Amino acid sequence: MKDQRRYRFLVQAANTRYDVDITVENEDDEFPFFDLLDSTPCQVSETHIGPTHCQLVVQDRDGIMDGMKFTVKEMDEVSKDIELVKAEGQTCETLLENCVDVVLRIKGELEFIKKPVHSLLLEVEDKGGHTGYMSYIVQVKAENKEIPEVRPDKLTAEINEEYSGVIDFTDTTITVSDRDSVEYGQFYITLEGTGTDEFCYEAFDVIPREGYRATDVKLSVINPERLDYDKGNCNDITLRIKATEINDSTRSGEAEVNIKLKDVNDEAPVFVREIFSFDVDENAEIGTYLGDVNAKDLDAFDSITYSLTSESYLRIDPQNGGVTVNTEFNYERQPQVFVTVKAEDTNAPPHTAYAQITVNIQDLNDERPELYMPSSPTDIDENTPIGEELLVNINARDADGNPELSFGIDWETSRAAKQGVPQEKYVFIECITIDTNEELGNSKSAKAVLRVAKELDWEAFDTLYLTITVEDRNTGKEYQDLRSSSATLTITINDLNDNPPEFSRIDKLSFKENSEEDELVGIIIATDPDGKGNNEVRYYLQDDLYEEEYVTINPTSGELRTGKDKIDFEQIQEISYSVIASDGENSALMHITIEVEDVNDESPKFIGDYSTPIRLKENTDERRGLLFMEASDDDASPKFNTLRFELEELYRGIFEVDLVTGEVFVPQGNKDRLDYEKKNRYEIQITVKDRCDTGNCYGDSLSAMTRITIELEDVNDNAPVIQNGDSQFEALSEDVGQGFPVGYVRAEDADVTDDKKLRYTFIVAEPEEGLELFAIKDDVDTNRGVITVAKDLTDKWGEYRLTVMVSGLSQFVHNVEPTPLWTA
């Protein structure tokens, strides 16, 4: 609020009025506080100087906003590079009360490499000394300000020819620098030649290949053999060391390096072989030429002189190295002669090299070579890589002075077996090669080196019986029967677990719906051609479709059995699984489909209400349909849901039902079957059965029963029958009065409906006058015809025969013969 506010009141007492003024003064008693108008992180480029976009709002509820002091602290000290100032163009008042806009201002460049994130504590203090705080983060964004620079930009070095290693530039370090930060300070370092001859500058390499900000670089020789002064093509080489920004390949710097070669005699002679071996027959003449020894000196203008450490046995030409015999040799006394030869160049002091001369004294070749075989079989893993050597010790020795031993394999007599059963030769022939390694300087003994030449498969054969031969190729013609020796080497092939199980063909898999748990569905069989220990197959079911456990598999036997959850054919007709057969390392996958067999587990059900009686007139003798029975069966298979209807055997012939349509009807026939007077109500059991074909229903058929009621309607088909016909009444006195009861006629009607009420009438009288003298009246209560006197009988004596007609509603008539009436 403002510094003070004034309130004026009007006070009235009786007839007196007073003006009262009250002044409220504002006190600075609230703490100022910061608020963010934007949650976007504050990011500042490292080269930015001046106000930033990072704007905040300071509020103070007491409204005293002037005289506020702002402080920015970092690490408990006032920041030298960042300050908080009042923003130009105050906008917060449009949204808030008692506020001021402030912004961060950068006073000095913020280097990303030194500090990429500044954690600040912003502080505001109002006039009353109340202080508000806020933690604030400023992120520094790196900028690409510099380009890579290589220093020094020119270098020169002189090195010996064929020098190898890092080049020394005499206390000068090659440095590549790019002071930018993060990705802008990363660069590639490459080496390029200035000419077209790549041969020379590819002798050099620069290390490292990449750098960041400031990196020391070393130039080294990696192919010294290219720097041969005597060839002259690489004696003066100019190279460029180039640094290129990784982020922007257009920004690069380079330096030029000049390399000069120096020619030096720094190479010693090198014999072309360490041992020079010559053969000579015993008793050869002195001066017999044996051969030359040779040494080389890589220096261009150097020459070599040869000498022997002893000339007791040999002489050597110092210029060309020709070796000749200097004594008589005797094989039996000394089969070999060893002499050291020296080569010197012209350097002072000279460089020297030494080699050995071996002279083999040739003896007559008349001994059979002896073959030394291992005492037990050797073994090798199947699938051993081709070319790999077998670990077996086979040696040969020949007592002759100059044998040439050579090992071989006689494949004609070699054989292989699988579990003792011989295998065809094509399965194993040339699966092993044999080479001959002579002992250095001793041709009398040699070692056989056996190597794998073809794939060794334990599943093809597990034992190999090789006929190993050794021959002396120098055996004289006269001793050819002593040329060779042979023996059998047994090689056991070790089985590896290198084959996955193989599934056998399976027949159709199925089980009945609603099967109990653990019923056998089938057996999955997988075999592993690997040997014992590697061929134990375990089975697993992989199921991503069902939450229920419909089937399980025995992990060892492969038996598929029904699971704990039952399956309903009407919902699911087949299920699919993936079976995994694993030997522990290798596995095979087979998809199986198991059919669910429908079972007659649903009983048929009648559809509708059959409780209402069916009305039928008695005496019906023509075929007449009464109703159609309807039923259903929830089994899905036609063989289980094919329904047939049956009618209770007791009433067959009177009524029938169509097996297929379910129509209940009266068959055509004798009308006397349906006689209301005998039976007027039928309660008939109708049965519907499933599991039926055209003619029969099977033993496992299920059924349902219901009853229908048929009520016969009575038809007036019976005539009344007078029970007391031809009756003779007692004589009457002529003086009986009118209405005097004479007697009655009683008749019965087999019909049981209203037709049982009979009507009695006189139709004939003898004499005819009787029709006037007598009357007959229906007695409703007794269903009789009561005869009374209708007129005075005085003088009407005589006998009267009256004929009575009895009729019902349908006018069936029964006539009574005239009945005599006596009068007094």
C-alpha cells in the first residue's frame, strides 16, 4: 500500500455533528520474495555480455518496492560475473500487485569448459532489512569460436634410414589446440603427403587420431622398411599434419613437416639360413665341393667376407662362400660334422653374423625304419576345426646314416566303427592327414604330425583305426623289402553336444472334451543323435495362447496328458502348442495341433411348453396332425446332435410321432380306437434322443422326456337304451284322478355329456285313444319318463299299449313296444 492512507468519518451525537480524520501509516514489515514467470531453464551463451532473457519477478506484500538491493551469490561469495538488475520496461504490474521485474546480467564471459552450470543464490533486501532468497540455475551454452591450430606450423627432422619409432623434433612438441568446449573442441588428426607417392608417407603415422581442446601429437615411423636410403625415393619427404573439427569438417588447421633420411652402416650381415646342411658320401675326396653359404647385408655399399672357426674338416672361399671337403670322412667314426661359419662386413669394427654348417656323412641305407606308437588310444573331440593338430606322439627312427623318413596313412587297411559296427570307407577316408617333421639336424628320427582334414562326426563313427606307415625313401634298391614299417593307431572320437534333438513323426493328436486330468493324449518322441550324457532330451510346452492348463507334458517321457482345466468342444475344437525338445544346450521346436473330440455330453432339451391339453374329437379315423415337438441339443457334432422322437409304447397305434420331424399325429385307422366313453384323456410320454442315425440310436444316447395331454371331445354317437321296456304296469282304477302316476320308463345313454338328458315321448298307442288318456313327462332329476293319467278314465277301462320314444340331443331314438295299461 502507499506510505499512508487517510480515512474521514462523520460522527453525530444528538444535534451535534463531528468530522473525524484517521490516518493509517504503512510499515515495511513484509519479506520480499522471488517468483518465476517462466519455467524455462536459464541458458546463456558463453560469449554473451549484458542482460539476459532470464527474467524474474520480486514481490513485497507491503507494497514498498523502492530502495531494494539485489545480490547474486555463488559458492557463498558474491558472483563476479553475474548480477541481478531491475529490468527495463516493467510488465509484471499488468498481472501482479506490488512487484518489480528483474533480470540476470552477465558482466564477463562464462567459459563452458570451466563451469557449464552456475548454481546461484539470488538475494533481495528491502528498505526494512527483510531479505528474500531463491536458488537459481544458469546453464552455459558452448559456442564454436575457434578453429583447430597445429603448432609449430613448420617442422624439420633428420632420421636414420629404416628408423622405427617416434621421431624426435629436438625439444619441440607438436600440439593441436581448439579452445572451444564440448563437441566444438573435438577434432580428427590426420597425416597427408604432399606428393603423389603414397609409398613414402605411408611409412609414417600420427598419434593420436582424435583430440579435444589441446592435444600433443607424435609422429612415428610404422613401416621402416620403406625408408631405405639406398633406394633413394624417400630420402626427402614433406608431410602435412592436419586437424579437422569433428563437428564441422570445413574448419581445419595444418602444419608442414619435412623428414630427411641419413645413410648409415647399421646393418649386420644376415645368413639366409641359420643352418647350411650338406650331404657327402663317406670317403669323399679332399676338395670335393659341397655347396655355398650365403649372407646378405642391407647396407648399399657394404661387402661380406666368409671364414670358418675351424678348418679341420672344411674349407671356405672368403669371397663367395664356397665350401669344400678338407679331410676324409668316415661314417662309422663320425656320421656328422658341425662347423661354424662367420660373415663380416667392412664396418669398423665389423658387424658379424654366424651360422652353422652341418655335413651329413652318407652311409649305405640297409636298415628298416622303426615306428614308435603310443601305448594307448588317443582321443579327439568331434567337430575339431580342420587343420588342428592331434595331440599324439608318433615317432620313427632309422639307424641308417642318411634316411629320408616319411609318414603316411594306408587307407586301404584303415577302418572305422560306430559302437563296434564297421562303417563304409567313404565315411572316414582321408579325414586325417599326416606330415613328417624331422628333428632338426637329425634325419634319423622324425615325428608324425596328424591334423584334421575333414569333419569328424561322432554320429558317423566313434572309433578310427588308422594304419600308420613310415618309409625311408633313401633305401637302396637292393633293400626295398626293408623300406617301411606300419602300426595301428586307435583314435577315439569324443562326442560333443552338437546336435539338437530331432522329433519323430507323430500321428493325429486328440482327446475327448471334458476329459479328466492326467489322461494320455499322445507321446512326443524326440531323439538326439549325440552320445550318452549329451542325448538326454527334456520336453517343454510353449504356450502363449491359453491361460488354462489344457494339457501338460512329462519333461522326461514326452507324454502329453490332459491338464487340470477341462475343455468344451462346443467352445474350442482344437488347441495348438509349440513343443520344445532340449538336450540342455541345443533345442528343437515343433508345432502341434491337438483336436478336441466331441463327446455326447449334452442332453437334448424340449423347446416350448407342452402343458396345454390338445383337444381331439372321439372316433377320429383319418390321419390328423396334432402338434410338432421341438427339441435341441447343444452338442456341436452332427453325430451327437441328430435327434429322434419316440412315443410311449403303450399308446402307439392310437397315436404316433414322426421320428425326424417330431410331429405327433393320429394315424389313419379304426375309429373305435378313440372312444370317449372308454377313455377320454391320454397323458402320453414323448422321448427325444440324441446320438441317432437314420434308423437307430446308439447305446450312449442321451434323452429327455416330456408329456403331452390329449383330451377327447365327446360326440353323441350312442342311442339311449330303455332299461324297463315291455313293462306291464299295475291296473288302474277308473276313478283315479288326472295326474295320477301310472309308472315310469327308465332309459340310459352311454354318452356322458349333456346328451345324457333324455326326452320321453309317446308315439303310438293301442288303442289310439291312449295317446289322449295318458301323458309322459321328463323327470330331469332321475332322467326318467314319468307316465301319468291325462284325462278322466271313467268308462275307459281296457288295456292300452303305449310306445315310448326316448331321444337325446342328437335325436338318437329308442322305441318302446306298446306297454299295456290296465284300467279299473
